[in-house]
Amino acid sequence: MSVKMKIKRVRKALTWDVELNEGEICEITSDPFEKKHVISLPSNPNFPVRDIEILHEYVHALYAEQVHHLFSTSTFHPETDVDLISRMVWVFKIAPDWFIEAKLFQIATKEETEDVLELYDSLQKMGKLSANQLFPGPSMTAAQKKQRLLLARSITAALVAKYTSKEVQFPVEGQQIVEAFLKVEPLPPSISKLKSLINNLLCALSLPFEVSLNTDTDIEVWEIREVPKN
């Protein structure tokens, strides 16, 4: 079955509305109140979006409906400091991908394997480039760029190690981060596993915080707490 057919199959399993928009990158936001997904896809003809990337976003939507809405869009307790979120924003963006990618290896094994190996090889070749060179522009702070690159390299290495036979060279700074991913079995997914992974990653990144699920609001949201010093 082609990836396009698998996209149609996943979309058919969704019960919420789906809106497709043009955007700079592939991303999704899901609203559990309106029961609506908004998927943004780039429209650059020089770099067309691959079907496996689209399927990735639809699996986010599927998990948001069938597992927990936080697998699509991270939502925080309203009293959470915005600056605090910005310090760890890429942890919350990339952690759910560990579970999404596992599902892609299950339902689109050939295409996902090719995609991940291609990304791994590209990141290896770009190993000497700085985060600022890879993510130019003012949209992220220097710390956010470094965190994004480190997590991207680490999750890719972890996926290659877990799902392929290729020998993996772990990122110099990312050994503990790779291990944080590999400690959590992504199938079947659960919100408790996602919470554990986020806390593992915060620890591996030496960020003195931990997350829990807060139920004070109408829906479950993330609550960030500082870890007490021993």
C-alpha cells in the first residue's frame, strides 16, 4: 500500500475536523475543545513535502484523538511562565515525535526507514555546522537553536539504533539524550510514557525541572515544576 493510501486510511479514522493550511514547515495544532486539527504544509516547489512527512502529521492527529491531545499540541497551565516554556520548548516539540516515528516504522516501514536513514546521514555530514548556521534568523534564541539541533540529532540516532541495522555514531553531546529516548518503549503510546520521556530529556539536558499533568483546568495540561536541589 502506498503512503498516500495510508494517509487516507489514517484520515478516515479521524473524527475531528481537519484543516490544511500553507506554512513554512510541516506542523500540526489540535484543539480538543473545538475538536479540530490544523495541519500546515510548505508549498515550496523546489522542496516538495514528502508523503511520509504528511503521514507524520496525521499520526499526530490520530494520537491526539485516540491517546491524548498532548501528543499533538503542548498546552501548559495558565500560570506557567512563558520564559520558562521557551527554555525547554524543543523538548515538548520533539518528545512526541518519538512515539509518532515508532508508529510510522510500524505502518510504513520501508518509507520511514529510508527517510530516517537519509536524515541521519545528512545530520552526520552537517556535523561541523553550528546550530546558528543550520537555523539562521531571529525566530529562535541561540539556546533554542542548540537545543533543537541536539535533540534532532539524538532522536534520529535513537531511531536508527532501535529500528535499523546501521551502526550508529551517537552525538558527542547527546549520548545521555539518546539513552533517554531509548529508555521509553514508544509502542503502545500513553500519556504516562510521554511524561516520562519529557522528564528523562529534561534531566539529560541538565534542566532542573520536571513536568506533571495538571487537571485544575478543563483539560489536562502540562505543569512545570523546579526540581528541589539536594
